[in-house]
Amino acid sequence: MALNIHLLYERLKFTLKRVKEVKTKKFFNALAIFLAVALTAWSGMFITDFYRSGHLMSPIFATCVNDGGDPTYKGLGYTVAVKTDRDCECCGSHIIAVTMYVGEKTVSASIT
């Protein structure tokens, strides 16, 4: 009888250990998938705004921070500075230059 209880205890201990390993593995797999999706989404946003800043267009995925002068756009980890000509007769403002920064480094710049 004591031997059977000991065997049952060992089997239960092994099963609980295996369940814990499986839960840990599932958690890390879910975390890896989440990080991969987040990195892919950020890369898509960055590449789109990078392309647009290189072709004299305002970014799509960055929010405008306008302090009365030329607009500056803040994205997730990057900044886009847009210089405009407000004296344009046809449309009111015309984009002259667009510069994209990551931190303090310039990664894209274009002028007319």
C-alpha cells in the first residue's frame, strides 16, 4: 500500500512538472508571436513614412506636433520635420523639404 501511494505521488509530481513546462513553453511562444507581429507592424509604419519623406510627402503614421511654425511629426521612435512655403498662391502651402530622424540621426531627407 505504501509503495502504491509513493508511486502515485511520483507520477503526480512528474505530471505537474510536465504541465508547468508546457504552460511555460506556450507562454514564450505566444510572447514571441506577439513581438514578431509588433515588430512587423512597426517596420511597415516606419518604411511607409520613410518612403513618403523621401518623396516630399507628409507621413501617414506619425502625429502632427505644430507649434506655430512648420509642422513636425512624431512617430514611434522617429521624427519627421516638414518645411513648407506658406506663400504658395495655388494651395496655401507647399512642401519644400522633408527630413526624417531616428533619435538624432538623419535617415532620410529630400528638398525641392
